[in-house]
Amino acid sequence: MANKFGTDILIQAKDPRKAALFYVEHLGFEITDDNPKMMGLHGKHINLFIEPGPPLGPVLEVTVDSVEKAKARLVKNGCVVVKDEPGFPRCYIKDPYGLIYNLRN
């Protein structure tokens, strides 16, 4: 299994622009994609994306060989699908320890 964490972290906020400005002003990020549906901020070591919506907590990126196989295996072992939008593509999984990640090919 050659899965790996990506450099992207995603959060949700009622006002993504306001949240983005917080990270610009206080952590030195730069807004690199000023899109109201998905604000993009790139830092030296990680990229932060902010989408509109109720907060779920941080969502990490995990690259897997097969999203469907990984999703089935994880659900069988106690994980919960938080959001599944294959057309986006987006598959948020919450594991038994509280970590949420987006499975990607």
C-alpha cells in the first residue's frame, strides 16, 4: 500500500474570505485563489483551502491507489463517510480516532 499524505489541508467556514484573511494576517499565508467556492492559500510547506459550509474540522489529503477500495476497507474497519461526491472528486472519511481525510487517486 503506497498511500501518502498530501500537502493540502481543507477547512470549512461560514465566511471563507474572512477565514482566509485571518491566515494571511496572522500566519503569513498568501491568497492564491480568491474563489468564493474554494479559497486557496499557499504557504511554504502546506496549502490551505477553505470552502463554505459548517466546520467539520481539518481535512487532510491522502492519495490512494483506489478510492472505492480504500473507502470500503476503511468503512469495514470503523470509519464513517462524512461526504462523498465522486464527481468533484471528494470522499471525506472520518476514522475512529477523529481524523478526517479526503481520499484521492
